[in-house]
Amino acid sequence: MFSSKKEIDYKRLKKDLINEYGAQMVSFSGVFGFLDMCKVEDASNEQLLELAKKEHFNLKKYMK
């Protein structure tokens, strides 16, 4: 899909994933949202992409 993984702003993607899981934790999933939020903290760039796809993030938004 992307010609180079370096084209993505992973710092911003990570921040947005943490915010997403934090919101899920508060609103409906409780501990599962917290666990997902912790996963994001230590995730590799490839793992961040997988989590973002799972949450249906528009990855074009994170292109540099």
C-alpha cells in the first residue's frame, strides 16, 4: 500500500492510537482498552500499522 514505511508519521499515529484506546477504556471496554493502550507504548512501527488497520484508521492521514 505504501512505497516506504518511512513516509508515515509514526509518532502521531502512536499518539492517536493511545488516545483511541484511552477513550475506549473510559467509554466501554475498561481493562481491555487499557491493555491495548499499553501495547501501543511498546509497539514497533509495523505493529502500530496493524493496530491502526484493526481500528480502521485512515493511514493516508499520517503520510508525511
